[in-house]
Amino acid sequence: MKAEGIQAASWLLIALPLAGAAILLIGGRRTDRWGHLLGVATSVASFAVGVAMFAQMLGYDAGERRRTVHLWDFIDVGAFNVGMDLLVDPLSISFVLLITGVGSLIHIYSVGYMAEDPDRRRFFAYLNLFVAAMLLLVLGNNFLILFLGWEGVGLASYLLIGFWQYKPTAATAAKKAFIVNRVGDMGLIIAIALIFATFGTIDYGPILGAGAEQAALASQLSTGTATAIGLLLLIGACGKSAQLPLQSWLLDAMEGPTPVSALIHAATMVTAGVYLIVRAGPIFEMSDTAQLVVTIVGAATLLFGAIIGCAKDDIKKALAGSTMSQIGYMHLAAGLGRAGYVFAIAHLIAHGFFKAGLFLGAGSVMHGMNDEVNMRRYGALRSVMVVTYATFGLGYLAIIGFPGLSGYFTKDAIIEAAFDKGGTSGMILGLCALLGAGITAYYMSRVMFMTFFGEKRWADDAHPHESPKVMTWPLILLAVGSVASGGFLILGGFAHFLEPVVGAPEHEHEFAFITGPGLATLALMVIGVAIAWRQYGARKVPLEAPEGSFVTVAARKDLYGDAFNESLLMRPGQWLTRLAVWFDGRGVDGAVNGTAAGIGGTSGRLRRIHTGYARSYALSMTFGAALVVAALLVVNVS
């Protein structure tokens, strides 16, 4: 169905921040004075358009909420016909509001955070570029447009992570993120090619539609092909969402400015993989194997990230481990199919609020502590950074699942859905999610206590102070979302809103405040907080990290994820490269050079025969004739 009214102008969502990025990059230094204001204005304007589109959508019946906007014919080559088409439906509009809403708050916060940076204008250009690419990703009506946004997000993240490229660590982190994401992108490219080979199109409608279109999908797609496509899409999702085994780039990416961590690695980019799996849900539903692998990856990653977060003294890296873990919860829910799609997206939105608030809160702490990131140099900041402490505290309570806050509703729903899957797999997945909740309470309490409680451990030149209002007001608004978003989504009919896209669950889920998994989650949360208080709240925190156990040492080294990748991929790749260079030098070039040398040497020796004397040539001819005659005589006699 074609879009009407404001939805027909959905291209403005992308065009506004894209125009902002173009003006700031092309305008150069001439835009330094007002460039940051333009960056904020374009993001806020895009959010206003998104709100208007959402309001218009609510006026339609549930079955009428899928609208397409055809901009132009993008590719028309033989049977490969792709339009530059946008899709406005409940799933895409949910992401639009998250990207532009949280993104606008991060833009506003960045005005204060980057105030002293001489390249602030370029920073806002990159932020605008990222928002535009992310919006293209979620609004595209076919897999190619999604891929264009996917690659645009990768480019923007590379530019933002390496924004302070004069720091070798930042330049290295940007390159690492770019390369690891390209590995995942290859899986997505092959998946799109396989989709076209199977269906003859890459448009969402004929492939991911509902009703009669879904029946057509089932008739065209075999289980084996569905498994192959699903696993390839999962590879792409793992790269963008930092899931095992493509998670190694996320913690290093904290080298970028803190607003980058909030925008890319908390609220938007890392959620692209979850969006891809939910959007392609009908394909995954045709393969139990693909769905099971998605849940296994999610469960393993949520524990992997949580364990890493327990041992990091760098406040941003501790939160990065948390991001990895929380995205694991979303992947776990998405792998449960229709029983978990709504919970995956609900937790994604709630996570966008509280994790962005936590990252920006960490940036506020760093702003007042001379950019110090080591939590062992913090302590007792609650008395001098009251607003930051209060907003960070609400985000902390939300993520650990404190009753009544957003994480309590969304994460508990995922845990219950995992147990409801039934069988051995459901029990294992549920226990992993339950254990992850306890570890989350521990490492987030550790961050909270080391930063805001205990005694002062500041360096002599540190003079902590509250951040300016341009930074604290976004923190307050994100804290409100951290408190209210989860309950609003789970109890407010979000499942019915998404139903036209993800379908109705097989069993209607009604949130219950008292359940077995819920009580177990609450108990583990209390235990995790108590252990963290005993270790970091009630005791003096040493300025230097103790040696720790084997698990602690492994967690500090990211559970040897980099070592594994180096052993499995990097070093064999280096050896293969060296072998190829040797073979090219000694084999290919050697054969060519040897042949040339042999011909040259032979011709040099043959050239000596030609003396230039006629008598020598005559004598040679005489000997040759004699040999010919002798040969003829021998032949005749025999």
C-alpha cells in the first residue's frame, strides 16, 4: 500500500541528516561557528517527522499500517529490478523513533562534551551521516537498500571510532572495527545473493509478507535453503551486533569519544543485527536449526559479555561488555521466533534509553575527572555530581531489572520466554539468561559502587564537578525513558502494535508480577548486588588491580577473544600471505625469469657460432652435406 500524507515524505527522515552531513563536510571551516547547531537541528527535525509519521500510523487500522514509498528505480538490469523504496510499518517506525529520539539527545549532549574540540564541526557531520545511514537501513524495502544503509553505518562508525586519529589506539580500533564488520558483511552479501537466486527478487513483500505471500514463501523455500540463508544472515548480524565470534571489535571501539559509544555501541548500530533477524523472521521460522543457532549465539554472548564486564576497571569498557551481553539477550529472544520477537524489540528500545544514559553518564564523569576512565581513581562522586549520580543510578537500576523499571519488564519477559520454549534447550537457555541476570547485577553494581560510593580516590589534579546543563538535560530525559519505557512497552499493547509485522504469538503472553523465573531473577539480582557491595562498597578499593583468579585474568583479556582470532585467523592468514608471496617470487616470477635467462644464455652461446667468415660457413656446409650423404647411404644399405 502506498504511503499518504506525512508518510509519503518519509524520505525527509534520511534527507535531513544527510544534508546536514554534506553541508558540514563540504562547507569546511566556514561552518565551524554554527556547524554543531546545524547537526542538532537536522537530527531533531528528523525526529519531529518521525513523530508525525507515528501519529498518522496510529490513525490506521492494524492491517493498514504497512506503507511503501517509491522514490525512483535504482537498478533495472534484466531480471534484477530494484527500486529505491522505503517501507513505513510498525517495526521500522519503532526504530525511527529510537534512532532519531535518542540520537537527538546525544547530539545535544555532544554540544557540551565536544565544546573544546577544534574539529567539533566534523564530529557532528559524522554523527549526522551515521543517523542517515541507520535510517536508510531500517526504512529500506528490500535487502539491497538495507545493505546500503548497513555499509553506510559501517563507514560512519569507522570515522567516529577513529575521530581522534592522532591516537594510535583510536586509529587501530577503527581499523579493527572496519575489518571485523567486513567479515560479517560477506555473510550478508552471500545471503542476499542466495535470496535472489531462490526467489528472483530481493524485495521484502514477496519474501517476508504475510498470509498468502507467506504460503508462497513456504512453497519456494526448502528447509536446507532456509537454514543456509538464516545462518548467513546471522553472520552479518553477529558482525554488526558484536556477537560471538565477531565480538572482538566492540571493546576496542571505546577509544572513540563517549557520545560515539552512546550512539553507535548502545542505542543504534549494535541493534542492527537484531533488526535484521526480526525483519527476516519468516525465513528463520522455516528452519529450526537456524533459530536454534541464533539462540545459542545469544545465550553464549550474554554470558561472555557479562563475565568480561566483571573485570574491567575502565568504565566505558565495563559498559561495552554490558552492551555485548544485553544484545545477547535480544538475539536469544529473536531466535525464539514469534514467542520472542516483541520482547527482543522491547528490550532493544529500553536498552537504548538506559545504556545511552549510562554511557553519557560515564562521559559526564570523565568530563569532570580530566578524562580519567579508571574507576579505581573515582569514588564518592555522588556528592559532587548529583545529577549525574541520580540519572546514572536510574539507568543502573533499570539494567539490573529492579522491580518497576524498564529492565524488570523486558529482560524478565525474555527469561520467561526462554523457559517457556520447553524441553532441554528451553531449560538451558533459560538458565543461561537467568545466570546472566545475576552477573549483570554484580558487574553493574561494581561500576556504581566504584564510581559513586566509597572514599575519594581522585588524583591530585582532579577537581570533579557537575557537567553543564546542555549535558545533564539529555541525561535526565534518558533516565525518564529508563524508568518508564519497559513497562509502557510490555503492558501498553506493544505486541499488538508489532503484530502486523512479526505476526501473532502462538500463545498470548500476559506479564505476571509473580512467577517462578521472575522470583529467581529477583533473588539473583539481590545476591549480585550484595556481593558487589561487600567487595567494592563496604571495603576500601585498592588503586591498583589485584592479580585475581584465572577467570579474572581471562576476563581482563576479553576471555582471550583476540588471542583466539589471532590464532585462528590472523596468523594463518599471515602465513598464507607469506606463502603466496614466496610462491609468486620463487615460483611464478622464478619460472618467467628462468625461462628468459635460459633463452638469453642459449642465444648467447649460439651467437658465437656465427663468426662472419665465409670459409667457416663453407666448411660447415661441407660437413653438413657429408653427414647427409652418409645418412642416405646407411639407409639405402639397410
